[in-house]
Amino acid sequence: MKTNNIITARVSCVQKNLYTLLPCAEDGEVALPEITGKLKGKFYNLGLEPPVVGDYVKVFTNEYGDALIDQVLPRKTVFKRPNRSGHSEAYVKNLLEETIVSNFDYVFIVTSLNQDYSENRIARYVSITFNTGAKPVVILSKADLCDDVELKVEITKAVCDKADVIAISSLTGYGLEGLQQYLQKDKTIAIVGSSGVGKSTLLNTLNGADLMKVNAIRNEDGKGRHTTTYRQLFRLQNGVWIMDTPGLREIGVLDMEEGIDETFSDVVALFDQCKFNDCSHTSEPGCAVKKALEEGTLSEERWNTYLQLHTENEWGKAKMMQIAKFTREYQKNRYSGWDI
């Protein structure tokens, strides 16, 4: 097979073992046309983690067929999830977690102001985003369906005091001007949220033309079917990169104490005010958390959400340790010639 030269490209879509790549010019600009590529054999032979949507990669071009991806360049930000089900065929299943998208500047956490609204879920996703190093922006969509928009905004800001919160309606245009500060050329925005919250409608509105198919939601529970079936990266007419993903349910809390503590910085600040360094915040005298709860400066809901997220995090780490132990034993027995 004849190859031409080595170029840098960005991964815009992954479907099974085939990658859609956008070549980068010398100044970093992404140039068309797109090309397709496959992994070099060393990814399989050495068990290397494969590229994901958003990655920059080194590629051997091929004038007679698919390009060959040789190297994944260092990532700036990543979303990861626990590796529960393995990977594509021939890929070594030895990772405790896997990257699903990379290299984004902002994360638009979209939740609609109907039955989908959940303070707990918003706090969870903001914590996950803080752990990536990107800026979380909570977008409360479908404001035209809500009678107390400003109240919901204030509640959300109280839950996530360090995240930006903007209420919008793609139907009426309400609040859309508040998104302009993030729509900067060559910035990458990851869009996350449950199905039916209006992500596709929002993207079509921002682009000024249809990019995504829009599905109707079910009236009885406010939920919808997934419009996006796989992760993809595309560019709006204004030069902003958009990374659309299926529902955020697949991204789990895993080893992310820093993200949780960043989201609940006011709660963490109380710990230093407790009388005892090892205070459990349950029955000890001089507990600043108990005092804040009694005085109403810390709500029961916010405290319980903080505890729940830390519980999820500890559970996730414990499960990953179990998986790691099983993997080590499986590989040891496999290579010892045992029949499992």
C-alpha cells in the first residue's frame, strides 16, 4: 500500500473501526475535504487506547484507500466512563476506564424546564465537568414551558455556584444572547444532556440552519428518543466546533473528588470550621455543617446531594478495583493455559 506523508488531523466521527478525519493545516485550521482512516496494527498489538471524537492524531495518508492513524496527540480535556463492556473487536480489554470524547473548552449541560429538571442530576454533571478542566455551562432549555423561570435559575445557581446558568427557549429566542460569549471561533463545545431536552433544536438555532434531526418528546413524561445515535464533531457556520453526544447517562462518576468539592465549595468550606478535624458531621458537638443545616444557611437538599455524589464516587472506585482484580486473575489464568 502506497502512503504519501504524515499529517495532523482531528477525529470528527467514529463508527466501528472506521474514523472520519478532518486534516489540519499548518496554522492549526482544519481543512476540508475530510478523509477516512483506520488504526495501525500497533493499536491492537500493544493494546493502545484508540482515538475518540475530538482527538488530534498523526496520520499516514494513502492515495489509494483509507489513511492509517499512527498516533494520538496529548489531550487537553476528556470525558471518561467506567469500562464495563469492553471495546471493539481485537481491542485488548484491560482499561479500567475509557475516554469517550476529548479536547473541548466548554460543556453545555442541557436540561429542560419540564419533567426533566433535576437539581441532583445538574450538580452531578457539573461536578463531572469540573473534573475534566473544562468550563460547565448549565442551559435550562424550553423556558417557554415554565412559569417560574427566574426561580429555577436561582435554584440552579445555588446548587452549582461556580457554573454559569442560562435559561433559553429555542422556540421564542429567549435568553439565546447569553450564549454568545461562548460561541468563539475555533472553541469546542461539548453538548450533553438527556434525550428530549432540546439539544438538537438548540444546535439548529445556533447554526441558523438544520444540522440535526429533531424528535418529538412524549407528553406523559417529557422524555424523548435519542436523536443522536453516535458521538460526532462538526463546525457551525460561525466557526465554533460542536461535539454532540448521546445522553450523558453513560458518563459515570469515577475518581472525581476534586470536581465534587469544586461544585460544593461552600460545603467543603464548612469542614474547616468544625471543632474536630475528624468530624463525621452527624452527632459531634461544634459541627459547622450541623449548625448551617439548623440555621438554614445550608439546605438539606444540597447537603444530601453532596453526600450522594461522594457515595457514588466511592462506589465507582470500589467497582473498578473489583474489575481490575478480575482482569488480572483472568489474564494470569489465561496465559497459564487454564481453561476458564
